[in-house]
Amino acid sequence: MMTAEERYATNRENLCNYLRWKGMFIWAEKDPTVGPTSDGFFWCQHTQNCLGPDGKLVEPTRCDSGDRPCHSVE
């Protein structure tokens, strides 16, 4: 079973450019003494909610390949 840290890791090579999370908007240096704050709150820039244009849940493990039809929406 995948841990939450693995499931919500945003450092994926093929992550969809339209996936958003609040950590993107915090401009601070990473503090190694503070653990990850992966709370699992993600949204799609196109739909502005937790479901992508294809009606499926958006999160890093589901939005990291071109297999979803919405991955290449322009």
C-alpha cells in the first residue's frame, strides 16, 4: 500500500501542469526540521475543484501521465 507521502508527492517528472496545491503559493525556503505537509488538498486549474475535466479525482498519483484525456487539455 502506498503511503500518504508517496501518494501526494509533487516532485513527479510528468506531473500535469494544471494540477494545483497550496504549497505552490508559499514562498519560503524548505526547513529540513519540519516534516512534509502533504495534506492531500489538490485542485485542477481548469475546473477549479478536486475533479478534473474528465470527472476524476485530481492528485499527483493520478495526474502524472498522459493516460488521462485531460492531461493535455489546452
